[in-house]
Amino acid sequence: MSTQTLTIGKALNLGLRRAMEDDAKVVLMGEDIGRLGGVFRITDGLQKDFGEDRVVDTPLAEAGILGTAVGLAMRGYRPVCEIQFDGFVFPAYNQIVTQVAKIHARSRGKLALPIVIRIPFGGGIGAVEHHSESPEAYFAHTPGLKVVAVSNPVDAYFGIQQAIAAPDPVVFLEPKRRYWEKAEVDTDATPDPLFASRVVRGGDDLTLLAYGPMVKTALQAAQAAEEEGRSLEVVDLRTLSPLDLDPVVESVRRTGRCVVVHEAPVTLGLGAEIAARVTETCFHSLEAPVLRVGGYDVPYPPSKLEEEYLPDLDRVLDTVDRAMEF
């Protein structure tokens, strides 16, 4: 048994290292990921240990990174592409939705594309424009892609290895403002399945759903609500496509109330799909409409305003109050 205290960033680094040790076909690609170790130092030390052929510093060309990854995957490699910041993914969007997501179907199953696209996502780091996006709905809406959003070091360590081993392309979302959050990780443990939700705090009065950076906020809200005599159950969705709503449905049928939290703008966000499906499945159990908390429908603001933009403890608790008033 090997238990270590790891940050999310370090857990990702060790998970990538383990995957590269286990499979010589795993290749990392991205801007400044080699000698520098990445902007967030997630790949620190890997080029030194595995060489420039397996940890490749690419040009500043996201479409080229993904196009190259498609060719490598067709030849039996398992490319792991780092998009330096979430807002930089859009030059590669055409490659992702028209090639990466479709080649398995286009080839009638003859070609698999085991590509992992790592994207630091979300705000809260005081960055400039194009560095604090939440593009998850674009990818979850695209058939042929799996979309994972980790929230803690344990899922970061095991999840990146599971995503690399998966036969399908995986968009792997990493909450950049949580990179330095710490937890105990037993690297010899048996991990939970990759595409599964998890109840991270039990409760009876309301079901609170979150993923990625908002899981910590949801847990803080549940703690604050407990001091007011309310019992909130918190579910970490973990995977956005496919959505595992079985634990959510079980919870909502018991609590009768549901609030979904995400950083992305509310309109057409993941919360809308979840609200629709929970309502369809749990209609007769609901005591209140499914409510959503998210970013505002404006471009991500300058850093001095981002604390006003991001869903915080007060906004989550205000929405919980609204749900409890029905």
C-alpha cells in the first residue's frame, strides 16, 4: 500500500508517468510541455526521463497538434495532447469534432482513436482573456467523444491513466484553480470506474450536483447548510459524457429537490440537460423544480471582476433556499 499526499497537479504528473512506463505507445504532445514541463508544470520531468520522442514540444498550433495525434492514433499510438489553456482549444475544434469524434464510426469500427485531450478549464486564477473558459458543453454535445472532469487528486491520478487506456477519444478536463488542492492518494488502490458519478457527501433534504472546480464549492455549501439544520447530499458527476445519472436519480427520489452547479454560463450548459433528464425520470418525486447555478451569459470578465462572475458559496446557498421554499 502506497499512500501519498498529492496535489491534483502532482497526481496528474505521476499518473502520466505511470501510463508511460506501462505502455511505450503513450506519447505526450503540447506547447512547452517538454523542457518547461508545461505552464502548470503538470509534465515536469517527463521529457528528461522519457526523451524528446515521447514528450514532444509542439509548435503553437492546436489544429496541428490534434491532426498529428489522429495520424499517430491510427498507427497504434496513444497520444495525450495538452491544450495549454481552455480558450486555446478552438483552433483544434474542427479536428476534434470532424475527425477525432467521427473516425471510429466513419471506418465502421475498424479504426480506433485512443486520444486524450487534456484541457485546464475554468476560471479563478486571475488570468487574461481566453484563459478562463468552460467549454465542456461543446464537447459533451459531440457524439463520439467522452468527456471527463476531475475534482480531486485521487481521480486525477487514476482518471488520467484510465482515460489513456480507454479505446475512445477522451476530453480530460482539469480544474486549473484546484491544481494545488491536496489529498491522500493510495496509488495501489482499486479505482472507481472512469465513467461513473459518486456521492461524496450524504444528505436527505436536497441533492447538490457539481463537477470539476465546483465540487469543492458544493461541499462547502453543504457544510454551511448543515450549520443551519439542512442536510445536503453532494454528487460529483465526474464524467459529463456519458452522464451517469443513476446515483443522481436515486438521490433525488429520496430528497425531492435538486440543484446543479457549474462555472459555465447557465444557458444551454450541462445543467440544462441534467435538469431535463432528472425531471423526466423523477417528476413524481420532485417537491421543487430542478434549479441551476452557473456563470452569467457574458464573456468571462477581467480578473478584477471574476469573483463576481464565478458561482460562489452565497449563490449556491441562495439557490438552495429557493428550492427549499417550494
